[in-house]
Amino acid sequence: MRIELVYLENIRSHVKSTVPFARGFNCLVGGLGCGKSSILYAIDFALFGDPLGRSYDYLLREDAESGKVVVQFFQNGKRYKIFRGLKRRGKGISQDFDELKLFENEEQIASVKSDAVAEQLKAITGFNKELFREIVWVRQERLKELLDVRPRERQKRLDELFGLSDYEIAWSNLAGYQKEYEGEKKAYEKDPDIAGMETLNREYNRTVEEFSLTELKLQEITQKLNQTKKELEEVDLKLKKLEAEKAAIEELKRKEAQIQANLANIEDSSARLAEKIEKKKALIEEFKKQLDSIETQIESFKTKLKEIGISPEQPLDAIRQYLAAFDDQISSLKGEQEAALRNIQENQRRVSSLATENRCPLCLQTLTEEYKNRLLQRINEENDNRQKTLTQLKNEIEELQRIRSQANTTFLNLQMFTPKTEELKKRIDTETQALNELQREFEEKHKIEKELRSQLKTIRTEISRFDLTKLENAKAQREQIFKQYYILDSELRTKENRKKDLANRLNEIKERIDQAQQKIERMEKIAKIVEIIGSLRDAYRSIQPKLRSEFVKVLRNFVQQVLDNLIGSEGPLINVLIDETYTPYIKSESGVEREVSNLSGGERTLLAFAYRLGLGQLIMQSRTGHGLSILLLDEPTESLGSEDGSIDRLAEAISRFKAIEQIIAVTHSEAFAEKAEHVIRLEKEANESKILLEK
């Protein structure tokens, strides 16, 4: 990885600063508080986003609401650019994920999500935040930190960086697994399925044999059941046919009962009709007798009329007129009688008058005696004649009245009996018609009765043909076959249930055998696993010291190589020794070993720098397969003085060190900066950092 450019906006004292970097030794130089270390803080923030402490207060400019960092770097022939932002929210400051973007050759490959960007960066650069802050970025006053800690603490920290602590953790973790597997192995050894494996096999074989016999029995029962089912279907069909016939017979019986009821009704109706006919006949006979009697009387009346002299054959109106003529005749005779009587009375008055007077009662002339006597005689004779006439008229009137009375009585009787005759004739006709209607109805009833009796005979013949015993026998046969079918079906179900039970039992036993086999296999595997875990634990216990020894050897070579490069051919030879706690020692040419605490300030600084570089190279080589390509140094000249030339020697050593592609150092030492290949000066004006490129 090589950083090409860093852009800072509202980061500490930087308002808008663009800082270019080049390959080789780059030096940021300036006075205190001018914003040199802020650039390193900005690089760390841009790459990883996490604050060094609990908040981002150390990064964002005090009077700014937001800030931004852009780092452009080169890796494996590709140019990358990462953007990160900060935003003030109330009293706090947080990362602005909307600004988070990662570009590869101008193509965006990740954004917004910090984890995705971190994964991409780790894949690109080969280091994460912890490795960067521990190895790549040597912060102020921490160059000699690893040399000053206690040996065991140094060993623990470096084992973690080298990954050797993972073996210790794995050894401890494996102990738990080993104990767990051993417990599981003991549990399997006591498992009843494993202990009773032989018993399970015997039971399985016995159940298989019973299952086979049950299947054979099932086939036999199924065959019998199918045959019985076929017989049952046949008898059901036969029974259905007989039931249909029985239903038809029942219907015929209902018809028989209906016909019988109809016959009874017809017979009752016929009896009533016969009774009515007889009554009608008797009534007609009675009417005929009455008619004969009346006609006899009418004949006698006609005879009387004939005797009287009235023609009985003429209509009644003519007879009535004839009788009216009798009245006229009697009236005429009575008129004559009254006239004769008046004449007699008149003559009697004349006689009386003549007896007292001799004067004509008519002309009032005086009469002679003789004339008077002759007149009296004539009047008396007239009176006698008139008297005889009166008597004759009386007799005639009486005779006429008798005849008229007799004729009138006879006429009235005839007039009375003649309508009766007509009425009786009409009644006789009406009753005769009614009798004929009754006889016709009687004949129809008789015809219906005859037809019903014929139908009844036919129905009874049909009913007599049905043999109920066939139906009863069919029912008995069906009941017998059904019982047989039910027994077979029950037996089949019992066998099927037994088969299912046996199949389930077989499955259970097989499952238990399989489980037992799996448990045995598992137990054998566990035994192997326990053995392997034991071997691994032994290996982990033995490999850690071996690997540490190898790392110590390689580290010693790296440190010695770096130290030789730093010192060069002009300086005194310094031999480095490193023990199992990664503690470095210096061995002089005379063979005397010195601890770090006994070295001079310049020697300690050079050793610390070489130790850091060698450690970084080794860790990067072991982690990523390539050496350290970038190094950030924050005030590496601490505890060095310009009087003894130690600063110059460190700067010259760094400038000669070409194993690292890019070194960015922050310093306030002008002497140190003079040895750098590229110098970037920082100044502060009006609380704002300014960037000046010197070389």
C-alpha cells in the first residue's frame, strides 16, 4: 500500500488541506500544534472509521458542523480512493455514513455500510484496524513501548499478533471438547440399545418371521373375503330383485285392498241403488194405480156427462162454455118464471082491482059486469095457464139446475182429476226417467263391479304366484354370507392391524438397531475423536514453543537485517539476540550481552525502530504473504538529541532503508526532516493549518 494523497476538511486545525505523498521517505515537519499528527489521525479515520477513544471530538474542528477525509492510495497496480465524513449532531459527533464511499479506479465498490468497506479494505491491503495501529502506525511516545513492557506481557502481546495465542486458546478449548466427548463415549458404553444389540437382532428376526406369516394369512383371508364379497353381491342382487318383487306384490296388495274397498263401496252403492229402484218401481206402481183410479173416475164422469148430454170428448173449456149455456138457459127460464110470476101478480092485482072496482085497470074505463066477469075469467085462466107455466118452468129450472149441478159437479171433478192425471203422468214419466237413470247407474255399477272383480281375480292370481319363502330363504342366505363376510372382514382388519403393529414394531426395532449401530459408529468415531483431540492438544502444547522459537529466529534475523541497514557500514557493529519472551539483547563484539535498559538513548531508539520494523515485516509476511509496505511514524526522534548526532543517524538510517515502499514521519526536528526525500511543511496561521511542499 502506498498513500498518494490525503484531503482534510474541517479536521482539527485543517479547514481544507490537500497533502500529497510520494514513494520513499516522506516527512511532515512543523512546530507544535500546527496539524502534523492530525494528518495521521485523518488517515486512520479514513481507513477504519473508528475513533481512537470514545468519541470523535479529537478530529472535528471546533467551529465546524461537518468534516471530511479523503485518502487516495495505490495497491497492486490499482488506485483506490476512500471517503469518510463526520457530522455534529447536538452535543455529539458521529460518522456521516452518507459520505462513506470506496472507489477502485474511479468505480465505486462499496458505500454506506462500514463493515462492507472494512472487508474490502482488508482484502485489498491485508491488514485490519488492530494490525494497522499496532504495527503500521507507530504513534508518538510508543516507539519503545514493546521494549519497555515486562517480558511476559511482551510475549503475550506478540503471541497474539503472531497468532500463537490461538494455539493456547485451542488447547484450552479442546480440553472442554475432550471432556465432553469422553463423557459422551461413557454414556454410549452404558446405552441399553448398544448393550442389548444381540437381543434386538433376535427380536427383529422373530418379528420378521411373524410378519411374513401374517402376510400369508392376510393373502388367504383376502382371497376368501373377495369370494365371500362376490357371493354377497350375488345374493344382494337376488335379494334386491325379490325385494322389488315383494314391493310389487305389496303394491298389488294395496291395489287389492283398494279394489276390495271399491267393490264394497260399489256393492253398497248397488244395494242402495237397488233399494232406490224398488222404491221407484213401487212409487211408479202406486202412481199408476192412482192414475188408473183417477182415469176410472174420469171415465165415470165422462159417462155422466154423456148421460147428461154433454160430449165428454170435447175440451174442458167447451164443456165450461156448455155449462155456462146452462146458466144462461136457467137464467132465461128464471126470467120467464119471473115474468110469468109478475104477470100473475099483475093479474091478481087486476083481479083484486076488478073485484073492488069496475074500471079497467089498464084503460081505466068502466067495465060491465059481464065484461068484468069475462075479463076476470080470462085473467084467472091466464093466471092458471101462467101458474102451470110457472110450475113447468120451475120443474124445468129445477131439472136444469139438477142437471147443471150434476154436470158442474162432474165437470169440477173432471177438471180437478184431469190435471192430476197429467201430473201423475208427468210424475210417472219423471220417476220412470229417474228409475231408468238408476237402472243405468246400477248397470254401470254392476259393470264396474264386474271389472273390479276381474281385476281382483287377476291381482290375486299375481299375488298367489309370489313365493315369500324365496325371499325369506334369500334373506337367511344373505344373513349367513354377511356374517361370514363380517367374520372374515374382522379377521382381515385384525390381521392388518397386527401387520401394521408388526411393521411399526419392525420399524421401531430397525430404528433402534440403526440407532444402536449409529451409536456404535458414533462411539467408535468419538473414541477416535478423543484420541485425535488428545493428539492435537499434545501437538498444540508442543507446537507453540516450537513456532515461537521459529518466530524468534526469523524476528532476530529481520531485526538484525533492519538494524544493519540503519547503522550502515560506517557505524559500530551491533549483534541482536532475542529470547523466548521476544526480549531483545545486544551483544558486543567482545561477547558481552547488554539489556535494553543498559543501552544509550540513541541505541535504544535505533533498536526500537529496528525491532518495530522487523516485527512488522514478520507479522505482515505471516499474515499476508508479503512484507510491510508502509510505515507511519509520529515523532520518532523522542529522547534523541541533535548534539550527539543521534537524530541525524536515525534520519540517515531511515532514508537508507528501502525495504519499505513508503515511510511517512511526523517530526518537529528540522535536522531529521533534512534527511527525508520528500518534505511537507506545516504552518499555522489564524488557527488554520497551511501546507507547503518543500521537496
